[in-house]
Amino acid sequence: MRAVRVHELTGPASLRVDEVPDPSVSAGQVLIEVKACGVNFPDVLLTKGMYQFKPTPPFSPGGEAAGIVRAVGAGVTSLAVGDRVAATMVYGAFAEQIVVPELAVVKLPDAVGFEVGAATLLTYATTYHALVDRAALRSGETLLVLGAAGGVGIAAVELGAMFGAKVIAAASTDDKLAFCREHGASEVINYSSEDLKDRIKALTGGTGVDVVYDPVGGSLAEAALRGTAWQGRYLVVGFASGDIPKIPLNLVLLKGCQIIGVFWGSFAMREPAKNRAHAEAIFAAVAAGKLTPAIDAVLPFAEAGEALGRLDRRHVKGKLVLRP
């Protein structure tokens, strides 16, 4: 079979398509013929050796895929050959066939195509876990989303709106902010031209936001924390800026607020049944038209390096998808 693989930890340019042996299925596992793969920022970090997990080259990046079940191992009861499914993993999705544990796989509703299926799980499951399990976001609260036009950002905009929150989307260009409004943002902040803390205060009547969703980190973090309300919750989702911020902890004391870590990958491994239930709820909302995952472009495996390069350069709104 063919697989996109990293050969050196030098970034997306090191990707190439190789012929590799077909995988085989073991007990408790499912073999999937891949029809589409989602592209996410951790894939970029993997190609640079900068992610939490550092596999040794050569390896295939990719954390999510959709396709058709072609074989099941002993003990698998919830899936059958021929099922249309989506699956998540730490890496390895950029291949024509993948083998994953049963609980990492969820059936796709008939109304959800493979490309949308491949572009949904990682970003929306991360965000669902963040907003529901970690922040306990309530209807009527105010949610600030940083990096709001990116993959997890736009998922947070959509899910926040679906849960009844007032969503403030923050991004770097007016074009990206218009995109966020199309997906449910009530208000927007251009942090390239506006002071983030001042605009948060202006849009909230001086009270601040109840929840901050931050996949960016860097220089925006302290300003966003200063813009939180009394007993607000600050969700640490990632560091797309490449800079891990150092936070003055006196702000946490003065605001009586919480800084909450969101490590969805670890949650999915520790609580796979609960994560699968989240995934089923997400796809039910997609099938019902309550969520509309945004796909920027669909590219072939041969252009995987270009896809990850575009993501690295912040030239993507929503998600990119690869097809074998």
C-alpha cells in the first residue's frame, strides 16, 4: 500500500509517498480502507519533532481518517466489515490502510461523507471535551476563541454557539473574522489591529469573558487572561504560536479564575468509551445540520507536504483533507 511518511524531522518538506507493507489486524482491532484523512497542526509539529510524542522516522503523520472497515479482529463486536467509519490516532493516518483499536472508531451517519468525516473528529472532539468536560460551558455564558479561524478554533466557535454561548472570535485578519461570523460568532476581534484586552472589556460591558479557548498561546495569553471574568475558566488547548507563555499567577488569584489544561489525546486514551460517546454526539449534530465542518481544500497524498506547509504558514481556514 501507499503511505505518506516523514523521513527527516525537518518539517513538511520531508514528506514523501512510499510503498509500505499492508497492515494486519489483531484482536480488538479494526482494519480500515482509508478514503480521506484530516490534516491538523500536530501533524506539522510531528514533522519537526516538536510534538509531545516523537516517533522515529520514517513514520506516517495523521491523527484522523475516514473510510470503510475491511477486517475486524477477534473480540470486536460494535463494528463489522463494510461499515463506514471515522477513526482517530496519535499518528499514522496518512496511509491507504490503517489498523486502530475498536474504541477509537465511530460509525459515520449516512448523511456524512468521507471528507467531512475525516475533517471532524480531532478538532471537534478536542473542543467538545474542552467545553463540556473541562469548562462546563453553560448557555448564556460568553466564550472567547483565540485563533478562531483555524481547525480547532472554528470548531469552538460552532460548538460554543450550539451550546448557547455568546461567542467572541479573535483572529488575525478581517477575512478570517468574516469566516468566523459565518460559523456562529456573535462578535469578533482582530488582534493584529486591536488591543485584545480592551476589546474584550468593551464587548462584555467591562465584566470579561466566562471562558477562554486558547489553542495559540504566545503573547495573546496574558491579555486574554486579563480579559476573563470573575471565576472565569481559561482553557489551555495548545501553542500554535510556537511560544509557551509564562503567566503571572497573581491574575488567577485576583480573578478567582481557573487555568485548565485540555489534553484531548490523553483523555481519549484514558476514557475511550466516553470519548466515543462524544464522537457519536458530534456526528449526530453534523448529520442534523447543527454543525458544518469547514473544509478549505481537498488534496491528494502527493501534495501532503504542500498541505502541511499551508497549515504551518497559517494559510488555512477550517481544515485541509488528503485523499489517497
